[in-house]
Amino acid sequence: GPAGRPHRVLLGALLVGLLLWLSPWQQRGSDLINDRLVRWAAPAPASSGVLVIDIDDASLADLQPQLGPWPYRRDVHALAVDYLREAGARVIGMDIVFGDAREGDTTLAAAIARPGAPVVLAAAGLREAIGGSLTPELTSTALAGLRQQSPPAETWLTYTGPGPSLLGGAGQGAPVGMITNPLSDDGKLRRLPLLHQVQGQWLPAFPLALQLAGQAGALLQFDSAAGNFSDGRQRWPVDAQGRVALRWPAGPRAIERMPFSQLAQAMLGRSDGRGLAERIRGRVVVIGSSAFYGDGVITADGQIHG
């Protein structure tokens, strides 16, 4: 009768909810709802302490007479590291995968080892082994506290990244960060695994590696009860897979960009570098390349540079 209708409606709603939860569309629907909730509830960062130096197509063309074709010799990157340190950079991130030995490695390793702003190198995760090579031993005091814990991590079979000649000069802390991140089922980047595991070794995500490297004595910890990672100053709540939700800065100008040609002309002594120090001092400086074919990434807020 009518008295039992509310119970039937409630039971029906529960059954529908259970079917949706078990359906293959559940995650996609949850993602779409979460996209809207994040825009509504989470404030977008208005600015950042990051400067991106972009090796773009225009820079490659402008610098061809002086530096030759891409990829550049590693001693070119060593010059960039030295210049950025002298200009007062807080942390230097090389968002370029130095995947094999090249001329100038010794010079770059020496630049990395010099005192001053720490340098974070990049690695890319691989699902299939290449040539059967083993990953180099990665030592990071910032991750030493995880040995007694069981933190969630994105797992890769192997990786391509800096070899022993560069890692030997990278020192302790977080010298290598993983730049490869899995996408949602619809091909969008929404979450970032903070921790990656390769052949029994842990690597932090590249942004987390920058954070740890810029903090003397940083020690990453995982609290399984609270479901978050912490470096002693900041906490990041994660899901069961150890991923944080991403909130993009407001507007394309929130993260300042500089063409690599502007930096290169100054470090080669072909310009006085007027104004560069003010833009660099105290900031995290990341050198990457939008000329690379895989640079673009789709997010819930549209396409951005990788």
C-alpha cells in the first residue's frame, strides 16, 4: 500500500546506486562530477613561485648558429645551471630526460654537484623493458622514512632517465623525479601519483621531487590512517592509489614562462641579461621543451603544456 512506497523507493534507489557503482561507467561519471565540484569548491591558485624556461621552436631556430641542432650538448645545460644558480634560483628542475650518455655529461655532473640551488633530473616510466637494462640505484634520503611503511605507488617495469654519470653528481635528497603520469579513462590528466616504484625503488613525482629538494632535511612520510603524504611542512591527501587531485592555476599567465633563447643569450655573454635576475631570484626554475612532440596534455580545463 501507500505506506510501503517510501521503502520501495529507497530500496530502488539503493539498487540503482549499487548497479552504477559496479558499472564500468562509474569512474567516468565520478570524474565528471568531481571536475565540477573541484571548480566550485577548490580555489584556483592565482600565482606561483615557478618560472618555466621553454626550449620552444623559436628558441631552437634562434640558437642554431651558436648551439647547433637539438638535442644540445650536455655542457650547454651545465652553463644554464651555473647561470641560474648565480641569479639566485631556489631549485632548478630539468624537465628533460637525459636518457643516454652524451658529450658534456662530465661537465653537467660537475655543475650539478656544485653548491647552491639543488638540481632535480627527470625520468620517464616504461611499461616494457628496453634492451633488458636494469635501473641504476637511486639513493634519496628524503624517501628513507618510507622503508618502514607501505605507501601506495604507481608501478613501472623500468624507466629511462639519467645514467650513473649524472646521478653520481646529483647528491642526496630527491635528485630524480618521475614525469610520466597515467591518464583517466577519457584521456585527461586529473590526478598525480606522488610516489612511483621501479624495480623495488621509489621515485617521487617530479613536482614532489622539486618540493623535497628545496627543503633541507625534508623527509617524506605516509600516514595510512589519515591517507596522506607529508614532508613535515605540507600534507597531501591521496586516494587509495596514492594520487592527489590536481587544481590548475587560474589563467594561462599564472605560471610565468620565458623562452630559452633569452636565457641562452645571457649565459653565453651575448646580452647583459638585464631583468633576468629579478625574474629568477628565489623561484623554482624548470627548464623544459614545448618543441617536444609529446608536450601537450588534456585536462578537465582544456589543453595545457606538459
